[in-house]
Amino acid sequence: MPLDRVPDLTSLRLFVAVVETGSIGAGARRVGITQQAASDRLRGVESQVGVALLHRSRQGSVPTEAGTVLAGWAARLLDTATEVAEGIATLRADSAARLRVASSMTIAEHLVPRWLLVLRHRATTAGSVPPAVELTATNSVRVLAALERGDVDLGFVEGAAVPKGFRSRPLAQDHLVVVVSPGHPWTRRRRVVTPGELAATALVSRETGSGTREVLENALAAVGHGLVPPAVVLTTATGVREAVRAGAGVAVLSRLAVADDLEAGRLQAVPVAGLDLGRTLRAVWTGAARMPPGPARDLLGVAATNR
């Protein structure tokens, strides 16, 4: 097929944006042009391709059958173009590349340090300069916001799901554990704690936006319960763990965060009947489905093979 039938990348990006948003105006805003310019460009695309691509109405714009097919092809082409563009950018990068990473607190505290050591070792073994890494440890919601703003190159999150518009790769399975201090009344119970009892307990909790808190809330909601307001809200798993050790109450934390304390007897796990507290730890990024060559893809590879 002659290449003169293939629209330019900007027009394809606009067309995909219109299909995804259902509106020429919204698609135009996404690519940064006026609605009139978008309409003119879309008519040009239809003329170039030779078939109608959109059904236009006052309620919005939806793709024709041909438009749906073209949108799928265009999305793949745009992914490839983005990977090529970002790969070209790495060719011009300094030998000491910069890698900006944002991670949820649990992953940042318990997994990222090991990944960065492996990344550095691989670089030095290959005779290259290790990347200068800037790591921001925060909650999962803020990780996604930093990625959306372009403030970081790669993120790690621990929530229930990744919103539309982000690329992601599962890395590992984690499990949340209900923990108390050794002297807590729940350690002497003969009956297993129920989801309703846990939901009705004012917990020592992470803040809103934390992946740990989101998973707990979703698990309880799935069995018909909502959490009462927490007794204490802290911004790190370490802070929550230390508060529980001091006798502040009940908390739900990643097994990664409490494994040493459970083994040493400083904390005690409390089983809860019929509550699924499993979750997936994920890498997240924006742009092409396959991350272009560079430090971010190198770290992603390390994270996927060193769990």
C-alpha cells in the first residue's frame, strides 16, 4: 500500500484521542490544538484514507467500523513511534543518565534498595556509568500523579488497580496482615476475628491514598463492610508499625513491613475469617507499551527478576 495513504503521526494521535474521549473537542484539547483545527485535520484524514472514520452528532463522535480498525492500528503505530523517539533521546543523553523513580512506601522501604544495588552492579560490571537515581517515597496515588505530570520516569505502586492511561507490569504478590502488640486482647481470643469486627475497630492506619489502605477498604467493601474512622493516621508503614508495637491498637500492614517483628515476637498476626487481603505490586509508567532502552527499562527488568 502506498505510504501516501498513511496519515501523519499528529493526525493519528488526534484521531485516537477523539475515539478514546468520544469528542472532537476533548481530543483537540488532549493534543493541544483548537477544535476547528482538529475538525479540519480529521476531514483531511478521512479524505486521505478514503473512507468515513467518524459518526458525528451533537452527543459526540464515535468511530465507524473502519474507524475502529484504524484506531487500533494507529495506537500500535504511535506506541512504536514513541519508543523510537524516546530511544533517539537516549542516544543524545549523557553517559551518566538520570533516573527519576517514585515508589509507594512499602516497596520503597523493602524492595527498591535491593533493586538499585543490582542495577548499579550490572552497570559497573558492564563497564558503564550507573545512573544517578532520584527516588521519591510516597503513597500510590501520588506516584501516579507524579507520572502523569512527567516528574518521574518509573513508578512502583501497591493499590488494587492501575487507572486507565498508565502502562503497568505485575512484579510480585503481597499479602496484608492484621497485627497487634503481644499483649492485645485479640491475641487471647478463641474465636477468629470477623471482617465486621475489624471494620468496626478504629485502626492505626496509613493515610488516604495509600495502597495498603485502599486494598483493605476494597476487601472489606467486597464483604459488605466499611471502615470506621481510624484512631491514628500515619504516613509511613514504619510509623504505623512502631505505634502498634507501643500498644496503640490494631493495624493492617504488608507482610514485607512486619516480617521481622512477627518472627521476633514484637508483633503478633491475627487471622481474620473470610477476608482476601492479597494484592499485586506493580511497576507503572506512561508512554509506549514497551519502555524504550535506558535506565528506567533496566530498573524495570531488575524489579521483574529480583522479587
